[in-house]
Amino acid sequence: MSATAAREDPFKPAARVAGQRQDVWSIVNEAAAASPVQPIVNMGQGFFGYNPPKFALDAAKEALDKVDCNQYSPTKGRPRLKKALANAYSKSLGRELDPETEVSITTGANEGMLSAFMAFIEPGDEVIIFEPFFDQYISNIEMPGGTIRYVPLHPPKDGATRTSSAAEWKVDFDQLEQTINPKTKMIVLNTPHNPVGKVFSREELQRIGALATKHNLIILSDEVYDRLFYVPFTSIATLSPELYERTLTVGSAGKAFYATGWRVGYLIGPPHLVKYVAAAHTRICYSSVSPLQEASAVAFEKADGEGFWDQSRNEMRAKVDLFCKVFDELNIPYSDPEGGYFVLANMASVKLPEDYPFPPHVANRPRDFKLAWFLIKEVGVAAIPPTEFYTDANAHIAEDYLRFAVCKNDDVLETAKERLRGLKKYITQ
Ligand SMILES: Cc1ncc(COP(=O)(O)O)c(C=O)c1O
């Protein structure tokens, strides 16, 4: 018998994709599709409920008419986009960036981060991430063989009884330093943070930066929500020339211009880091979508003149305020975001009926999965259970919270509020 024929299951998937548990997106989306309340108000996934600004859309349409925009772009990105980003970020990072060596375009921030891990992580290397985490980090780190060390952000102790600033989710710096060991190669930061809405303070970044310098770590700073901040925002790369030298800053044109489906992301950093990210990116997907890179270039060129950044920040903050009024009304405490477009509401006071028929794949998950299921079925609003963004050991930290994405039209937010008022009868104060 040949070796192939002897294999028990020729179609056995690799462990990295086999996945034992159903992922949160399919649980929530399937439940939403089957809910008796239709159409469901989906505040789960962080996609926008409206189009990019006209100047970006027009640029995308025009790009399709240009011959070179329909062909391969250079692997590190279209020169026009690298230049537009170098201009935009020379301002925000406070240093003159070289578009040729300090900027690289990727297929969304996500593939950019995969490329960064592929570039620097060897099997056995360790990467520190904070919990809750953006779920893609996990597979992106594990694919090149990295081991993840988790450091939880600690919510305010009275988060179940008091609305508080997302700033109150804190890093335990002793815990962070104890997690660092000779195998630690990288630390991943996310600011403004998904799902907490925290914007790391300058002082916190200085402490993280000092540890990274002391232990010689690369910092991967995921700043995809960098245009949406409601308190002063600092990029760790700006804190000192030494920190710039060890930091890869990640951005997303998709998040910046309400175009998550365009899949245009970028990494900015010193040449000695960016060149290897670009090398990995070349092997993963060669280059990224040409016409939408061109459109992103035009959008970055025009955004300041259009007053778009201020407008987008003000509009998103207004959405947070509009939506959160319902939690104020219901006396449901929440974590008031300092940036981004997610709100974590603490549903500890919502009493789920004891005999409620949760299906097994929800019944065996933490309480937030049951809350999410219940809201979908009984109220008609979909939100994300944030324990999905925790290890099992730390999931208890977030099991009373639900994450709501407010990047939706105001009428959708109003419908969501109206429906959430239906929770009143389940609230015990
Ligand atoms: C924290 C964070 N990083 C990265 C991404 C991915 O960005 P992109 O759509 O550009 O790949 C997301 C998307 O939700 C995110 O929330």
C-alpha cells in the first residue's frame, strides 16, 4: 500500500484552520439570520453602514479607467499612495518619512500584521498581546510558529455599576514585565483599542516603550483607528527616536475612509523593519489591489482639504453619544470610548430567564454569549460577546459585557435604541 493510501483522512485540515469551536462571527450572524425579529439590527461586526466620502468613491471609479491601475502594483505599493501616506504621517509622526523605505502597502492592516509576524517570528519566539485582543492576531502569530503570551487589561472594579471612561481599563505593569523573558521578540499594542475603546495614555506608552527598549523588543502598534480619537492620541513611535527604530505602526485606509472591503492597509517604520515586512508581503500576496490603492492615495491627498478627519471624528463621537443615551436611560453602565467606534456595555444587571433554551454551542460558552444570543432572539439587536477576545483563563473578566459597533446610520442606531428599551423588563437593579 502506498503511503498516500495509508493515510487515514487525506482531507484532514491543518490544525491552524481546523478550529474546534464555532467562531463568534458565524454564531452571531447565523443567530441573527434565524431571529424572529427581522430585519435584525446588526451592531456586531465593525463594518460601516454607509459609504466612503464622495472624494474617495470618485477616485475609486476614476482609477478603474486608468490602464496601469488595472495591473499589478509594485509589491511595496503604488508610489502615489506611499507618497500620500509619507506626507500624512510625516505630520502625525513628527518626522520626515521616506516613502520608498519607511512605508509599505498591504492587503488590509490584517495582512500587514501577518507579514510583520512572518518577517520576524521564528518557531518558539514569543509575542505579547493584551487581552482583549483583535482575534486575527492569534492565527497571524501562530502561523509562523510564534507562541503568544497574554496580558489582560483590567477593567474598573465597579464596571457593573458605574459608567466609566475606557481609560480605566489598566495595564498591570508588573504583570507585563513578568511576562517578558528571553524568548520574547515582539509586543503588540492596539490604540485606539478594539473592543475597549481605550486610547493608551502617553505615560502608559512611555512605560511600555521603556520595557520594549530594556528587553530589546519589536513593537507592533496597531493604530487602525488612529483618526478616531476623542482624547489626545499618541503614537508610541513618536515618543523618542529610539522607539521609532523598534516600532512598526499599522494603519488601514479601510478604517480611515469607511471602506473596510477595499482591503488597503499599510505599515510605517524604520527601513530595517519595513524591508522585511515588505519581503514577507511579496511572498504572501505579491501586491495589493491596484485601483483601490490609487483611490486611497487620492483620498489621503484630499482628506485634510476636505476637512474630512475632523468631520469623521466628530460624526463618530456623535454616534457614540446618540447610541449610549439608551444605556443611560436603562441604567446599564458602559465603558465610554476614548477612540474608535466600539462601545462595551456592562449587562450584569440583565437577568436571563433561567429556563431559556440556549443551544448547546451557546450554553457552553461564557455568559456574554448567552446575552448576545438573548438580545438577538428577543430584542432584535446583534452585538459581539467580547470573551471571544480572551483566553479561557481570563474570559471571566468580560463575561458581563457586550460590544456594540456604532459605525451605522443614525436611523439604525435609533432603531437599536428602541429595541434595547425592550430589555427593561429583564433588568434587576
Ligand atoms: C484592532 C484592529 N486591527 C486591525 C483590523 C483589520 O483592519 P483591516 O480591515 O485593514 O485589515 C481591525 C478590524 O476590525 C481591528 O479592529
